[in-house]
Amino acid sequence: MEIIMIDMKTFKKTMVQLEFLHKRLDELVRKNQPKRLEQWVDAEYVCRALGLTKRTLQVYRETGLLAYSRIKGKIFYKQADIETFLLEINKLSNEQKKKL
């Protein structure tokens, strides 16, 4: 085994450069990671999960209460949008809920 000695100034300079390199690599890794795919569900799933009729779900879409996307004629919802919708509904008073 061979031992190599370096002076403290050189060691500190090398450590600063390594720290810079480490931070830069972290930035590049974060930048180039694939984006998390969002979970999409269809109308049938939403109706079953929330206990809604298709017509009620359609009303929520038409009034802008629930965001959606149409792909090749089929309607899909982001799970995150459904969760946001449920949180907003829970904030409403009972009188406001009856109007929905």
C-alpha cells in the first residue's frame, strides 16, 4: 500500500472542487429524471368510486367542478383532480352541497 501526502491547501481546494462537482451532478440527475406520470381514470371508475351516476358526473364536468380530458372520444380524469374536487366538496356547507 502506498501513502501519498498532500498539503492542506491542496486538499481543501480538491474538496471544494469535489463538492461543486457533486452539486452539479445532482442538478443534472434531477433535471433529466423522467417526469412522474399522472394516474388517469375513466368515468366508469369515478362513478363507482364516488357512488355517482353518469349524469351527475356529467353535470360536474359541464359546470367546471371537475376537470377532465377527452381522448379519442373517451373521458378521463386525473386522480389528483378527483382528490382536489373531494376536498372542495367537503369544505362546502350542507346547503351548498344540496344545490349540487
